[in-house]
Amino acid sequence: MITSATGNGSALRAIGVLLGAVATSIAVAVTAVLAVMFAATLVVIGFMGAALLGLTAFALRARRTGAARAAAATGDPTLIEARNTGGHSWVAYGWNERR
């Protein structure tokens, strides 16, 4: 056992305190890095969730558009035909006909 001149082991205790402080500093640094990585992971998951919701919205919109086109192709009497004549101008056909 390493002892100081007084014989109470204070040199070994000082080395232990120093090594404990170094270990604590390393643990704090590793914890900080892990916390930053966890936060970055949550941000990435948030972006992926937002992208998934956006793609779902586009898919549902396309599904509704496809259903409307299918209904028009089957001759649904509640639908009228409209054609774009350029810009913001549209011409509707069949709105005044009784079926």
C-alpha cells in the first residue's frame, strides 16, 4: 500500500479522487454525446413521419381523383363534363341536359 509521510494513505486517496474525477468527466461526455444522438434520432423520426403523412395525403387524393374519373367514365348522371379552354377558363357540357 502506498502511504504518505504521515502514514494515513492520503496519497492513494488523492490518486483515487483524481481518477474518479476523470471517470466522471468521461461519463458526462459520453452521456452528452448519447443525448445529442437521441435528439437527432427523434428529429429524423419526426421528418420521416411527416413525409409518410404527406405521401398518404397524396395517395388519398389520387385515389379520390381516380374514383371520380371512374364514375365519370361509367356515365354517372350527377357529373358534368368540363374542359379547360386555356388559363382559368372552363367550359361545362351537359349541365343543362336532363338525363
